[in-house]
Amino acid sequence: QAIGGSTNAVVHLMAIIGRHPAVAGTITLDTFDEIGRKTPLIVDLKPSGDNYMTDFHHSGGMLALLHEIKDLLYLDAMTVTGRTLGEELASTPFIPVPRDSLVNCLQPFNEPLYPASALAVLRGNIAPGGAVIKQSASKYRHLLKHSGPAVVFAGSADMALRIDDPDLDVTPDSVLVLQNIGPVGNPGMPEAGLIPIPRKLAAQGVQDMLRLSDGRMSGTAGGTIVLHISPEAADPESVLGVVRDGDIITFDVEQRVIRVEISDEEIKKRIAEKLQVLEQEEVNGGSNAPWIAKKRIRGYRGLYLREVNQAEGGGDFDFLTARGPSRGL
């Protein structure tokens, strides 16, 4: 949170936590959000700021950062050296880089680049399992509270085919929604969440739009982009998977809300219709939908599709977690 790091860290840390019998279940997405609310962003690095990692190194690096946020740290936590974090900081020579130095990209704790929550966790009917955004990397701050009509892409191939179509029905207020790039849907949850600005809007100077997906994104990328939506669109009962063009998406990062403005009855109707179509495809010769096909696929691919968990669980195999497999392998 203090460094404005990658949203990928959340996925990886949740996987590590999920495998540890002593801490599994005690640290959740909400824990990350709680920490963020009291942690300012004080390192001026792209995409939230203007500088690069080499500048952070020349500003004193991680040691300087740890000293700056020392009041937020658990100083009695044991480190790999056999000494506590507090002991390590107390014994480490540290000369702060002058604040007016050209190489200093570290802000004082009480003069942050961003007041709190570089990374925020969102919830709502479209993401009951959670979603993550690096709000500090938003290029247009007004988008952090926004409602607009969805423009939906069914997957990466569909997006590549249509995103630059001059006839695409899209405006700067639209919300770009990319489905099926999650752990099962893609499969593999790739870093494909950086949905490009449609060419005709980019030509008008538009640099940012609200964008949503169940995939990941590189920590070097910026924009108002909601990631890791769970459950993913490939899940037949996922609300993300039944969002349609024109549905109004409401997003409010301060309230930690992301939702689609359709009734519960309409959501249930769409999910029932989708399930019926998938079941009929399976009866007629086998559905290609990964969530359905995983029941009969053999080998490693089948094992992966059946056992990988959602983003809030780290996209890890259930049988490697502390709780163990939820079903037979």
C-alpha cells in the first residue's frame, strides 16, 4: 500500500496464506483493505507517480521506506535473520536522502502522494467474492465514483476483434467489461486486464475509462481498472458472466462498491437461461465452456480446471491449501 505496488501481490499473498495451517482464513481481502485505509502512499513511482524503481533505490530503497512507516509496523515480528523487525531497523545505519534531492521519490509520512488505500477491495452483486483496484493509478479521478453503460467483451479474442471497430457503440462514459479471463475461464488468469481504450476514443484524447475484468494486470500499468472479480465469469452462476451491453455499472471506490444495476430477479433469470444453454450444449455433444467441460477433461488440464480456486483464494489448487481439497480429484 505504501509503495503503490502491484495488485498481483494480493493474489500471491492469498495463495501463501491459504497454504499455511496457522494463518489460513485469518487474513482475507478485507484485511488488505483495512491496512490500506491507514497506510498512505508515500513512494512516488509509476503508474501512481512519475518515477522509476531505480529512483526508489537511490532514495534509500526499502530501508528508507520501512523507517518512514515504522509506526505502522509490527516491530516485534521475527525476520529470517533471527532478530525482530524492530531490532533490524534499530541496528541498521540509515542516512535519509535530503527531501529536495533530485533523486528522492520518497514522500514524508505526513505529506503523502496519496492519503490512503493505494489498493482497495470492492464488493457488490457483481463481485460478492471481492475485486481489487489500484485506485492511486487512476488517470481520471472522477472515474473513482462513476456509473455508465457496459460494453461487454466475451473474452480476449472478442475484445481484440471489436475494440477498435469504428462502429463500436462506446463513449468515454461507457464501462468496458471483459469476461472469461479468470482462473478457469481463460484458463490461467493472465495479465490481460489492461483493456485498451477503443481507438476512436483514444484518437479524441481519451486516456482512461472505467474497466472491469476477472483477470490480472501488470503492476506497471495504470488506469481506473477493476480486477480479480470473483466469482469469475466462467462460473455459470457468476453475475459478471451475465452482464450485457447497456447494463448500468455503478462504481464507488470510497464506498468500496462495484455493482450492476439490475434486479435480483433479472440476475436469477439470466443465470437460469445460461445454465440451460450450457446443459443443452453438454447433452448435444459436449460443451466447450471450461466450467462445464472440466468435469470430463482428463490429465493435468482437467485437474487444474477442477481444483483451481478463485482470486480471493490466490488462484491456487484447493488440494494444496490448508483446508484441503473440496472434492475428489
